[in-house]
Amino acid sequence: MALTPSTMLPLGTLAPDFHLPDVVTGETISLSNFAKKKALLVIFLSRHCPFVQHIKLELAKLGKDYSDRNVGIVGISANDVNTHPDDGPELLKTFAQELDLSYPLLYDETQQSAKNFFAACTPDFFLFDADRKLVYRGQLDDSRPKNDKPVTGADLRRAIEDVLRDRVITWEQKPSIGCNIKWKPGNEPAYYKVPAVAV
């Protein structure tokens, strides 16, 4: 794996639409499923990535903590399953069930959603307001595998609370760090940079 930061998509960017299957139910989920939510959190993740494994319990806890709040959450996995079969739909389904995720986990075989969001790593977080404008992109918190800092979700939770309370996010947004998205050969987006740091 290789250490990769978020692209830090410009704030104010409108949420791209998507039409992808939920690995658990098979239902097709799109942006319209969350039309009534004041905030929408889109998480790009993978099953195999050590950075996702490190925070997976917090990812599940986020869903439960905000299940009765005005927040939509959706996870998307877009890795190439030919090179990373652990990120295929069936094992993603097992992953979602083991964590008892309260939000849909979608699989994007085409990888187009990752390109549309300019997603670069797993995990990569994108938070949109009621107008579906991007208000936060970056890290969950300061914790990383082996840095001994606790997983709290502090940054992302602060951003969600700001949106729910109609507060403008003016504080520093730090990039998420994780494994690079595993692009299919020849499908790498223009913004993709070959990671230089192996971890």
C-alpha cells in the first residue's frame, strides 16, 4: 500500500450524483435518497485498507450516533477487485454486516463516482450541506495506525455539528490520509499521482 492524501476538492463544489448498488440489499442508491437530509456525508472506503480497518468501529459508531439526526451517510468502495479481491461486493457485504453499518455501503465497479468526487484515498470524507455544497473534506481525526492517538472522529464530528447548527466551518481542514484508491489499469484519473511514500 502507499500513503496518499485527499485531493481537498474545492469547498462549495456541488455533490455529484451517483446510482450504485448497496452491497447488502442490492437496492440502487442515488443522491435523491438523501434529499430530505440537512447534511450528507459520503465516505470512500475499502475493506482491505489498514487505515480503514483502524477506524472501522468509529465509522460504524458515526452511523449509529447520527441515525436519528438530520444526516444522511453513505459509503462507497471503488477499488479494482481484480487486484484487490477483498474489496469485492460479497466481502464488502460481510464487512458491512460485521460492523452492523446503519447506512448503505455501495460498490462502484466503474470507479466513476470516485473520479466525480476526486476521491484519492481510503478513507476519504466529503460532507455536504442542505444545498449539497461541499463544506468539509478531510480527515476523520488525528489518529493513524501506530501513532497511538485515539480514534475519536473529532474533526468530522465537529464539521457535522457545525452544519446541523448552521455554523460556517472556518477552522483548518486537514487532508485525510490513507491507501490510494486502486484504479483499474488505464482508468487512472488525471489528478492521480503515483504515491511516493510506501507504508
